[in-house]
Amino acid sequence: MRLKMMLQTVLMLLVATICVPAGWGVTEFLCAETQESEKEPESSVSEREYPLEIDVLTQPQPSYRINAQKWGRVFQEIGYIVRFREGRAGERTTVENVERLGQEVTRIVGLMESDGRIAFRGRKFAMSEPDQITAWFEELKRFGANGPPNSNPTWGLNDAQFAAVTRLLSIPVDQPVMMKSAVEAVDSMQLPSVVRLRFTDAAKAKAVIPPDDQSPGVSELGEDAVGMSKGTVLAIVLAQYGLGYRPLVNPEGGYILEIDAGDESSNFWPVGWKTKEAINVAVPEIFKPITVDVEDVPVTAIVDLLSERLKVRDFYSTAALRGAKIDVAELTYSRKPEKIPPSRLMSLMGDRFQMGMDIRTDESGKCFLWVTTKSDWQAFRQRFAHVIPGKP
């Protein structure tokens, strides 16, 4: 035990320099790229700036012209050029990235309201709020229409970049994942060489700590992951350590996978996605009634039976469940004999134990059963209800 603790301490000291080109072995990257890490802040995505092209739609009434003049002075004071004009038929407010003479520009179209406020997509500003509108414009200049990666469900990637990342992460895992630590697990997955890995300070402390081998599914996870896409497997694996990752554009080319501490509310690459097709098409048995007659049966045994019935693999969110003080290995479930569909049984057990159980799919369309906390389950549904992976 003392030797194990000493080894973990050494690894934690070494991992402080992690900024990893994917595909490097653990011993190759632990001390690599220190200088690059120092000059590249973790929060940086790109040094580029998006020029802003700002239009505000008005009405022909005199009051709108007066307010446009007042707004013009406000924009002049905060250093922005804005064009006021009448809208074309069917024109709406928008915030989008467009190409102008080979350069990507953020085009913003707002609407002046009768009270003098200007409404942009999802936002409204009054003349008395120059600081707020300045902050928003500065954010758009830095990140473009997609916004900051950490608060955007596609992490500031445009459609082409999102599809490219999905394609890279759709490659199947072809060998068992080593689960001794997050560092070793990530290294064993052999991610594409155009992807760099970066551990935040919050992630470094957890990166070398072994997972709880006694938690359901952890010991089998390495083998069960074979054949599934690397994007979802990486999210499943990191979740065992209380970690996740988000893809960022690398200014030097390719992409950075930023590994950070958190859960499914932390705007990470999701642990799977909602199925592209109807759930009863993706998993035909999900709504077909089965006979349920259980008394004090371990929840893990019921999950095994459900995954067998539905012909999917099952995985647990170890760190999230442990953090919520839910010991799945100790839970039992009872129910009087009746016929109910698997979807209903999953919902009932989830409500009973404050867990979330649902069918998700990896980037290549393989379905699996994910068992997590109720709060993580709700966070996933809120953030990714209408987001599907880019076409691989």
C-alpha cells in the first residue's frame, strides 16, 4: 500500500506537465511540451478575432429614427459601427458566421422595439446598458457566433469542424482499455495523431487515481468497450474518474481534447447521444412488455437482464453515483408480478433510487444502456435534446 501511494505521488508530480499529442505513450508524454503548455493558456481556443457586421432593423416612424440617432451615439462611444435600416420582407434577427472576401465574419442582425430597446437573438439591450452590450460584442469578436466553447453544446465548433471531430472520434476501439488510471486509460485508446490532449489543473489530481474496482462494471469496462466508437468510450472511461472532455480547435492545426473535472452538467462531450432514429426502431424490445416478478433482487442483476433483453451493453457512471452516495452494488429492488416494458422498469427503478437509466448511442450508432444519477440524466437531456453528432 505504501509503495502504491508513493507511485501515485510520483505520477501526480509528473502529470503536472501534461499536454499530450494523442498516441504518445505515458512515459513519452508526461514531461513533454512543458514550454508549449506555459505559453498556451488552457482557456484559449484561438488567437483569431471575428470582425463584426452589425445591422439593426427599424420601422419608418419618427420615434424609431430618433432612437436610432441616440443608439448611434451609444455605439460610437463604445467603439462599434452599426447600420440602422428597415428590414426586408421576412427578415429576422440572427447571429451567424459568414464568409466575406475569404474571411469569416460574425453577422449580427437585431430589431429595434417600440420602447427603444434592441432585441438580438435571445437578448435585449437598453441604451442605459452599454457595458452589457459591449461585453456581448467582445465575446462575439473572440469566439464568433458559436460562443465560448465551455458554454456551447458544440464547443464553438462550426458544422464542418463538428463533423470532422465526430469522424475522428467514430473510429472503433480495437483493444481493451487499460483502467488503472485515467492517464493509462486514455493512452491505451490510441486516439488519432491529429488530436492533442490537455489536462486542466482540476483534472490532473484525478488523472492518476485508480478507479473503484468494486463499483459495478468497472472491471469489465475495458473489455466491453471494444468495438464501440472512441468518442463515447473516452467519455465513459473518464466518467469513472469524475472527468470528461471537450473538443477545441487547435490554432496550430487539428484539435485539442481538453480533459477536465466535472460531470454531465459540465458541457463535456456527451456520454453517448440520443438515437437518431425512433428509440423503438433502434432498440425494438424497449416497449415490448416483459414479466417482472422480483423480490430483493440486486439492481445490478436487473440491469444485466435488461441489457441482455435489449441486446445492448451497459455501463455505469461510477464517480457520479459515488458522489451522490448511491451504492448501486448494495441496492435491491422488489416488484409484484406484472407485465411492463423495459422502458417503464428503467423509469421506475430510476425514480426509486434517484438514478437515470436510458438508452444512448455512440457516434457510429451502437446503442448502450447508461446508468447514472438523476441530476446527470437531466443535464444530458437538457443540453443534448436536439443535438446529434456530426455526420461521420
